[in-house]
Amino acid sequence: MKSIFWKKLKKPIMALAPMSGVTDEAFRKMLLRFGRPDVFWTEFVPVEGLFSKGRKNILPDLEFISKEHPIVAQIFGSTPELFEKTAKLVRKLGFDGVDINMGCPNRDVEKTGAGASLIKNKDLAREIIRSTKKGAGDMPVSVKTRLGYLKSDVEWIEFLLKENLAALIIHFRTRKDLFKVPAHWELAKKIVKLRDTYSPETLLIGNGGVKTLAQAHNLFKETGFDGIMAGKGVLKNPWFFSERTPDIKERMAAVIEHAKIFEKLHKRNVSRGDKRFENFNVLKKYFCSYVVQFRGAKELRERLLRANNIKETQKIIRDFLK
């Protein structure tokens, strides 16, 4: 098994968690400006959708620029042969790795036999991993999962390690936990021992409740994992990986820049027949990331959330800065 880019990364490896509706191309471009992670992840992409009539609406999720390397494409589904075809596509598109989602707790995803439901179906999970590896060739394959379904499941982690993955990303909560309880980082050292026993070459990346870069570094030291992945902590603070505290002007400039990038990508996608980003409201969740930690932030957020387009957004910010 060739791990290629994974083995070239210095530890601790700091990664961006794949978040549906968040880690899109526009947001990743903003992180290149603020302070980037060691590894980028895309939003998760359905393998079934990539080989359906809706293909043209999904392919934009797999677009990236060269500055984002190394970048991993995350895929999900329940049809092994389509994982093989998708891995070939991902490799052709120039990604550095492909990651299989085996932890998403979304009910609609689980109903299809994908995401966290695979924790209960080792036979299908095995078939999916091996099909993905077949399609990936020398491109490294990883899996992102949870500790277990209803409770922490050592056998599930052992099973995955025995598949000799390039990396195993573990969200330290179970499917039942969702995001309601603190992440069970106390189990990390036990998992490190399992890794050392079953697959010493597999890198371990931990995820769950990471709010700051300082916390991520502490978890790296305490757990013995090779790296840490952050998700919501980055959404709440896009300067997460640089550990900088931007001033008000920089925050306002970020709102406008993100809106411009969003608009540009929107026009490109619409020209291809993809209208998912036609609604300006898709962008507004990021306003709550930028407009914080200064007097008047709450009132400004409320005004920005009522904006209908980039022109209105710019005017609101100009008026505020005056």
C-alpha cells in the first residue's frame, strides 16, 4: 500500500473536517487566505449521484485549485462497484486521496445503507473499502467513522484497521451520541494500541469537539494520534489554523471577499445548469463566522442576514464602517 502524501506530512497533521454545506470550494479558498490546514477535505459526495442523471449538479463539489493540495475527496454510498468507479474518477481529477464516509448520522443517508449504517454492516463496509482501493490504484484510501453505533465498539475499529487503510479518521462520539455529548477522547490511547497491533502504518486522525488550534495541539500530545481534525471550530473561527485574531476591517473585508467568490462560482455553476447556489441565503451562515467579537457585531449580523445579494451586503458593511 502506498500512502504517498500522508507520509510526507509533518506531525501533528492538522486537517479540515468535511462538512456538508460548509467546506465547499468558496470556503476552502477563504481558508487559503486566513491560514490553511495541512490537509483539505471536500464535502461528501454521493457515489450513486455521480453516475446518475444528476451528475452535472454534483461534479462541481469535486472542483479545487492547485493551492489546495493536499486535498482529499470524501465519498459516500452503498454500492461497491460505484465506489470503484468513483475512486478512478477522483484519481483522474487529481486528488491526493479518497476518503470513505462511514460515520454520517443523517437519517436520509443511513436509509440508503450509507454513512454510519455501515458500522452495523461489516460485510458491505469491507466490500466498499476493497472496491475503492481497486479503483484508487496508488492513491491512498482512508475512512472517516465514529467510535461505534450505539456504544463504543472495539471490534469495529479493529475491523477497519485490519483493512490496512492509509489513514483512519475517528470522530470520538458514537452514532447514538450525535453531537450531544463531549467527545470521548479518553479512548484514544486504546485505539493507538490497536493500530500498533493491527496496522502500524495506518495514520490516526482524531476528530470531535475541537474548538481551538491550541486544544488540537494538546490533544495530539495527550493521545498519541498522528493528527487532529477540526470542523465546527473552523466554521466558528475561519482563522482557526493561523490562530490569529483579525481586526474589524479584516473581518468586514472577509465578508465581501467571500461573497465575491461565492458569486463568481455561482455564475460558473449556473452556466453549467447547476442552480443549487442560486439562493444567496446559502452564503449567510458564514456571516456568523466573520461578524463576531466586536461591539455592534450582533446588530450587524442581523442586518447582513436580511441582505438579498452582494450589493446589499457591501452597502451594509460600508455604512457600518463609516
